[in-house]
Amino acid sequence: MSDTGVIPTYDQMREKVAEVKDPEINMSIVELGLVYDLEFDKGTVIVTMTLTSPGCPLGPVIRGEVYAKLKEFTAVKDVDVNIVWSPPWDPRTMASEDVKMALGIW
């Protein structure tokens, strides 16, 4: 999906970031509940997210994919991906129902 320089809405940004999958479990980082916030500010998208664990070796890969996906919007000049550890990720409360079923979390 391309656009004409129109500022993307929160939902459009969320949809785009949902295309990024955690490489270890092959599920959307949005569905996993790893993305906490997306904000558009003067051409920059500020992403607040976490990883499945502080020692996640694929953090730089995920960060790069989030950056690349959001840069597909022509109005986005830069992307600032902030990895946070609070609140800690808990798939029992943060993941979608589909992800919980796939991971066997009841």
C-alpha cells in the first residue's frame, strides 16, 4: 500500500507494523502485544515497544523491520523505535486470543 504523503493514522501505522513478525515464533509483533504505542510527530513515528525477552538476539532485526515498514509511508521521514522493559511483556495478558491459542496459553 502506498500513499500520497498523507499523515498515516494510528490504525494505518498499527496495520503496517503488524506485518512484522517475531522471527523466532513467526507471529505478528502487534498480535503478540509487543507494540505499546505509535505516535506521529512532525514527520517522525515514535514507536514504543518491547521484545519477548531482554536477551532477545533478534531485537535489532525486529527494530529494523519496524523502521522499514513505517518508512513505506511517504509522510514518514524518520522512525524512532524505543525498546522498553516496563511493563514487562506477558503473553497471558498482552497477546491476542489467536496468539494465546497458538502458543497454548489458556
